[in-house]
Amino acid sequence: MNNLTKPVAVLMVLFGQSVIASAQDITALTRIGDVVSFQESTKTVTFSCADSSQVQLTVLAPDLIRVRAVFTKAIPAIDHSWAIAKENWDVPRWSLREDQQSITITTDELEAVVRRSPLLIEFRDARTHQVINSDEQPMAYDKNGLLKSRMFDPSAGVFIAASKKLGFDEHFYGLGEKAARLDKRRSAFINWNSDTPGYAEGKDPIYQTIPFFIGLEKGNAYGIFFDNSYRSYFDFGHSSQRRAWFGAEGGELNYYFFNGPHIKQILGRYTELTGRMPLPPMWALGNQQSRWSYYPESMVEEVVKEYRERDLPLDVIHLDIDYMKNYRVFTFDGERFPDPRAFTKQLEQQGVKVVTIVDPGVKYQPKKSTELQTQIPRSPDGRYYVFDEGLEKNYFQRRANGALFIPHVWPGESAFVDYTKSDARKWWGDLHRFYLDNGVAGIWNDMNEPSDFVDQTGGNQRDVVSYDEGQKTTHAKNRNIFALLMARATYEGLERNRSDRRPYVITRAAYAGIQRYSTMWIGDTNSTWEALALNLPMFMSLGLSGEAFVGSDIGGFIGRGNGELLVRSYQVGFLTPFCRNHKELSGYDQEPWRFGKPYEDIIRKYLKLRYSLLPFLYTTLEESHRTGMPMFRPLMLNYQDDESTYNLDNEFMIGDALLVAPILKPDLTRRLVYLPKGTWYDYWTNKKFTGGQMIEVDAPLEKVPMFVRAGAIIPMGPAMNYVGEKQIDKLTFTIYPDETGSAETQLYEDDGLSPNYKTGAYRRISIKAHKAAQGFVIDVGAAEGTFDPGTKSYEFLIASYEHTSNVVSVIGDGKAHRLELK
Ligand code: MIG
């Protein structure tokens, strides 16, 4: 009998797996009951439903309404999210009216209509009454456990989902880090932070969870942030032509609805709600070099020396896991790095800062172990103080039965900190004094999905309980926020322990809100052309999801690259916020000089150009900090009305001035470039092009096609080999007049290191140029802010193809100046 049933069982298993891979049928879920009554307060309306469920709408801003639904019970008093930065909003003007069918909440911009039976929510533009987004079916939950077998932890929650009508021509963007194209229509995604080395397009989930998306139809956009940290699902018309739905394996149906119609407004609000990036030190924009791993210290010094001797810019060198004593975080291997302080000092003198990797795994080293005897700081008896302290203070994660959770990561058996405990976060943050005292300038958080070699799906962690503000909740709820809280502990620790410097943190995994604490890179990419091409939609989507400081391993992390791939990678990487070459342990070396002189010379040219562009890049980065608009942008963010940009993901813009169309395939020296309407200048030749069309351009290996938007002014400084090597003086402003002869820009400056910019210690000037009867008039505005970088010389020139343009100079002293350029 066994023999007969076995094949059947195998088949069922296979069938079961294929079903799991396909979409959940949310139409079979149980729908929320009809509205039976509602109650108003100063900012909320709470609806009670026939099935005892409750739905609450909260007016936060004229363009921001929160929806919170719980099934078959009342909305609980506890309302906590790690993602939210701003909880107290000034209640805007709003009103409520009801009729037999529905209750309508109206702000100056938005109408939320709640239909009583069935309960359907619809958002409309308050001015035009046009529908922006509406429920396709009532919010629903898995009352009958239909999806239980597919859940990570069926005992941790009930599957919930909201379904929205899919627009005929609706496009979807955002969702943070996904190995997918820019426009996510017809795709489905899962959020479950996962360590996925060597991922390729289509791999899902990967490292991060940013459950925020933007819908765009006919030029009008809205945003939805589904703030739920359980394993979540987004389906943008993948399983049906009717709906775009999102759901999660537990928690509340808790989402924020952002009215557009402009994506920039949505992104501004989203980053007001979840926070914006603090400015990193300016040197974080410098060139960075990494390798798994450079050691001993003489090897690091050799790499730095090579950089300097070859006249290649370098600001940061990264120490990967082998700097530690047997992978013990907060230690240095005493043989490889006998005197870390002297080592970092010696690099500092060459203008190079050190960033060290810090993994969450703390080596499990119980008292009986006598193994490690030497070179562990503060451990004269050979003890590993991090483990001892963490254990003693009960900061490590435990299983439901109280046993310590012991994952297997780089140190072997390890422990993870429960970062949901505020005292544990403080402890972890303060441990970083060890690095600060040793002159380390930044921290790189890896493996924080958290990865566990035992089981990358999280299965080995299923019964891990987190303190979670006293709620004692499950891994199902907390996996996706682990990295956010580790990064928070790190950031706050650096901030506390070195308060005159801006923290610099890099993370692999994340949840929404991560931008408040950390920059990111997209993990273990392949050294392939496909992976290079995928960089663009990934960076652009991250930018549309609140993460402005992004990058990837230049040249790719896994596999064998070549000179051409490395050059083309730098032609993207030299303009990404995070510009770092990195390679895996067993990979081939790929420092800029590895493939020979012709390649090295091209890479040098682009790295030098990056440093010359620092005034422009830093000004653009400050805009990200202040407004949430990313530095690395899809064209559709700047040209929302231009449908040709809606799925354009092989070109990008830096801010709103520079358009870059890199080569993303081998052996290619020509490509098509789409230029949006307006006039564009070829960056290299200043030749003018009319936009609103595709043009074909040459792109031999040494050239990446770049265009400047007419109407922009690009400020540039001297080329240098590290930030601070030279004064950014003189500044050259190249003016690219538009059709009316006008152009403008801003220039932002501060000390590049301290947090004083937050209290006004910066200098911002605006520069405007317009065509006069003869030549151009240039207005340098009076400086805003209290920072005084000293007087600088400014030079202005008009981008001109046909003839060499004249130059006019002025002393930049913070005062207003008017100049004429004939
Ligand atoms: O299991 O620290 O993504 O950048 O070099 C691999 C070693 C762990 C993964 C990171 C990669 C890093 C590597 N790490």
C-alpha cells in the first residue's frame, strides 16, 4: 500500500508547491461586514461593522488619510509601528457628510467615501470628484484558514487583504528593493527579508521590505503605504486584470493613502511620514573600495598606495568580515591588525577612511569555552565580552520555550540581539565606541535579514519571540523589521558616541523608514551585463520608495567580470550616491587597474569627473535629505506627464538636471536615447537636441552619453583624489540656457562632517541667468544659512557648441551680485 500511495504523495507535494508559487485567491476570503454605525473624533472616523470588525480612517493631512481595519474585533488601543517617524500631525480642515449609501470624509484635497453595504472605500479628488482609487472588493480576512498551509506561521496571524480596482492603463512603482523592472504592472511580489546571493531579475523576495507603492494613471498618481511587517504580498494585476491587491500574513490592514496627483508630492509626504535621510558625511560621496576581504593591514595599505600612485580617487576602504578575531563583532584580529588605531590614523593621513562590517551574529561563547585566550579587548580572561554582556543583560533573542536562539552564521553558533528592546539597542549602539576609538569612520551592516545558514527561509527562527514594546511577538511579525532596528541601534550609537560627526551606516536588509538611519547597497549581484542593467530600475525604484542613498557593488559581486563590464559599471556607478567597487571572497580581483591601462584610464576619468561634480552632487543629495526626492531618478519622476518615460529604465537622471544613458550590453558603442520634451545639451559637446524624441548617439567605451536639461546650471569644482584634499574653489557654473534664455540652480555647502547643518549651519545660494539684449545677466543670490565657507571664486560660462564662450567671474562671499556676460 505504501508503494502505491507514495508517488501520489510526491505529486501532491509538487502540485502544492506550484500552487504556493502562484497567487493567493483573495476572492475566496471572508469580507468585512457592512457598516452599522460610526463615530467621529477630531481626526478619526471609526466604523463599526456587522461582523464586529472596525475600520478607522484618520485624517493626517489634506492629502494623507490612514485606513486601519481589524477583523471581528475593536481597534486596539496599542498602535505602534517602527516605520513611522511622524505621529503627531496638525489636524487639517475636514468635514463629514453622510447619506443612505455612504459616509464621505472630505479634506481640501481628498474625498474618502466609505460605502456602507458592502463596505467599500473609494478615494476621490476633492476638487474634481474624480475617482483616484477604489476597493474592488471589501477588505477581507482568512476566516476559514484557506491559506493557512501557505503561511510562514499560521499561529501568528490571519491572512488579510485589500483589493483595489486596477486601472486600464495604470502603472505601478516603488516597493523598494525588487529585482524587477521600473513599472511593476502585471507583477506580483512578496516581502520577506531574504539573503539571496547571486539573485537575478525575477528573484523575489530579496533583502528588503518597503511596502510602499505609487499608482499612476493618465498622469495622475497616488501612493499606498501598507505598514504591516508580516510577510506581505503585492499583486499589481498579476493574477487578474481586475485588481491590484495587497495582503499580509497577520497584523492589521493598516495603510496610508497619499493623494497626488504629483509623485513628488507623494514622495514628499511619504518621507515626512517615515522620515528622510540625514546627510551623511560628504566623503560618503567619495569613491569607495571593498573586497571580501582585504587583510592583513599591509594588504589594505597596498591597495590604498596603489590608488594614490595611480592617481585614482579614493575616500573609503571597507574591511569585510576577516578583520575580526574569528568573526567576533567588536574585535580586531590582533595578528592581521595589531594596532587598529595606528592603522586607521595612517590611512587618515592619506585621506582614506575605514568602514568595518558588523554582522548581527554575536559568537555564542558560553563560559565553559576556553578556546579564545588572547587579543579580545576587555577580556583578560579570554572571555568574549559582547556575548557575556548580552547574555547577562538578557538582550539576546530567545525561543518561545525560553531557550537562547542559536543561529549559525559566520562565527558558527551565534546569538542575535533582540533590537526591539530599547536598552538592548542602546547597549549595541554603545558597543560601537570600540570602532570609534579605533578610528573607524562608518559601519556596514550585513546579514541582517537576518540570515541564518541553517535555514534561509526563516524556518529555524519561527518560534523566536521579540519583546516588541512588551507585546512579545513572533518572528512572523518581526523578521522584516530586524534590520531596521539594528541600523537604528547603530546609527543612534554612533550619533551618541561621536556627536560632532554625522553617522555613516550602510545596510543590506531593511524595512520602510530605514532611510532615517542608514544608506544601502543592493547586495550580492552578479558580475554580468544583466545585473548591471538591473541596477537602474532597482536604484530608481528605491528612490521612489524613500531610499535616496543607494548603490551596488561596482563590477558586480559574484563571478568573473572583465574590463569592458567594469568600465560600463563605473559609467553608472560614478553617479550613484554609493560608489563602491566590491568583490566576493573567491572572485577575481577587480580594482580599477586590474584589467589594464585603457580601462583604468577611462575609470580614472569618470572618478575624477565625480569629484569635480561634487558641488552638484552634494547639492542634489541635500535636496534628498530635505525633500525626500532621490538623487538617482527615473525620468518619470521629473516628467510625469510624458508617457514615454513610464517604463523607461535604461536611462536615469541625477536630480533634475543631468540625464545619463549608459551602455548596458557588451560590444555596443551606439544606443538610442529618449529625451523628454524641452531642449537638451550633450554634456560632452554642448550640442543642442530637441527633446520629445529618441536620438541615436555614439558611445564608444570611453564615453557614457550624458545630457543636461536646458534651463539647468551645473556647479563644478576641482578634480581631487579625496574629499578635503583641496578646497572646493574655484567653482565653475556652466549655464545651459533654455528656449527663453533662462537657467537656474542652487548651490548648497556646509562643513561636510558635523550635524550642524541641522541647525542652520549651511550656505545656500541661488543662481539665475537670463538672456539680455547683449549676452546674459547672472544673478547670484544672497546666501541663506549661517555657514561661512569663506570667499570663493565663482566662474560662469554659457554652454555653447559653436564657439568658445566667454567667462565672467565673481567672488562668492555670500552677498548678492549681478553680473553681465557678454
Ligand atoms: O555570507 O561578509 O553581501 O558584501 O562581502 C556572505 C562577506 C556575507 C554578504 C555581503 C557581501 C560580503 C559577504 N557577506
